[in-house]
Amino acid sequence: MTYKDGYTDTTASISASDKHLLGTLESPTYSHDSSTNSRSNSTNGNHSEIHTEDDLPSRLLTQLLDNSAVELKDDWTCPPTPQIFVSGKLYQLCCSLIGSFKMKDVEGYYKPGCKLQDRYEEELKRYIALSRISFDHSNVVHQQIVCTYYRHILPNDKEGISPNRSSSKRQLLSCKWEKIGFLGPDLNTEFRGVGIFGAIMLLYLSTYYEDFLKHMFETSNEPGHSFPLSISILHILNTIIHTIKSGHMNEFINNKKSSLTVIQLLLVSICEHFIIIWRRGNYVESEFHTVIHNKIEEAIETEWVDIVKAHVEPTNKKKLQPDTLRMV
């Protein structure tokens, strides 16, 4: 099936051995004994288990919800798709977390075109609202997200950076953040435009695309050709959100049955494209902003279909066991 935006869905016509070439971002699965903490959905014959209690981002958001003293409504349900990254429970938590936001604040972001189905539009509005929650390094759960992300990239840093309830602000003001591609010691200024949603997406990449992110990290530190890793990912995410809000990807979202699945797929695909562009152009650190603004932003807006098609899901994509999801 070919869509107006040029994307062709060939899932139905390819062999099972070739399906990984489509690069779908399915939720990682692992053995789980409790039927109460997971649920299975099927879409077009594909099956995937959606997890709740043992999902690290879910537990982080649970704590974020508890710390925010926001009541969890029982009547929320997750869109029925096996490809959504967050579990049904995490989707509920995100909805409840931003319940105090007025949806009219994000109503005006959508342009006419292919109509986004109502449930995916509501989902997208809520993640846009989540991106407007500022990162706060005095919030313990915000600390846990970024400290876990740091540990994923630099597991051999024995001292690391750890959450600290008693002196959280002093603890997180650290030059060590520059090691993983932030621009300064104060993370409160690093997430402009993407908010806490940006931090969660960094954690998503470091959790489920560990090998690729390590490759990206190594590339970012090549002598004479370095670039700020984390800031580059957040720039890319911000541009993706802006492009999705324009309405150009509505038909793709409808087909994928999740706004978040499309954001994730674009994020990893564009990050791969950025590395190719950076290495091919032999760019240096001083050219980083030029490459982001002139090459990557334009590519996201005009070439995203081809970039997504070029993405190949790694055959060794990490499938986590519950005991590997401990927070720092």
C-alpha cells in the first residue's frame, strides 16, 4: 500500500525473514510469569507483549506521578497496538501526569491534510504537552532518568552521577554531563523544546538501542570531528516533533497506529542518518549547528520517507530481563 506522502507499506508482501528490514520499533519482550502485569495485542497478525511493572520507564513515570501527587484515573486505555513503546499503564500515567495541562494549549498545532485519527491525535497532544514539562534536576525522578542514561553510556565510570534526595541540585550540577554530550553542568537549560519527554527518549535510545548509541557516542568523540551527543539527539527530536505537528505524517501515524511509534522510528532513523552525514562530510565540531540546521532539519522535513526506509532494525536489538532494569 502506498500513501500520499510516498511511504509504501510492504509488510503484507514480504517474507518473514525480511520483515526486520522494515525497521519497525516493536516493544522488547521477555519471559514474564504474571499475566496481570502484561497484556497481548495483535495487529495485522503481529503479536507483541506489552509490559507494565517491569518496564523501567514505566516505573520512573510511576514515581514521577507519585511525586506529583496526581490522581490516576482508571478509565484510560492504551491504543491497541503491539508497536507502542510505552506500556498501557505508562500511557495512562502520562495522560494523568499532564492532566493539569489545558489541551487548548496544544490544540493549534495541527494543520489540515490527511486527518489524524482522534485517538492518535489525543495521544500526540499528550506527548506534546509532556514535552512542555520542564526538566527539573531537583526532582528525584528526573534525576533517575538522566543518571540511568549516563550509566548506560558510561557503565565503567565507577563514580558516575547518582540521584541525591538531600542535595539534589548540587549533586546534578556536574561537568560530567559534558562527557555524554550536554553543553554544560546545569541540565535545567539543556532540554528546551522537548522537556521531560526528551529525557525519556534519551533513556529509550540508551535502553533499547544500546549498541547503536555507543557507536554514536564513539563517533561523537573522534578527535577533530567531535559533536555534542545528547544535544544532537535532542535537536533531532525537537525537529521531529515540529514536523509531526505540521500534519505531514498523519497518514503514516494512522497506519502505524501510534504517534509515539512514529516518533521513535524517526528518532533512531534520523540519528543514523546524522551519523552518515557527519562522517561523509568529514565535519568538525565548529560545524555542528550548521549541519543540524542545514542538513538534518531539511532532511527530516523533505526526506524522512527515504530515511525511514533505509533504517534496518538491528538483529541483536536488546531484549531486557527484569533484573537488568534497576535504576541507579
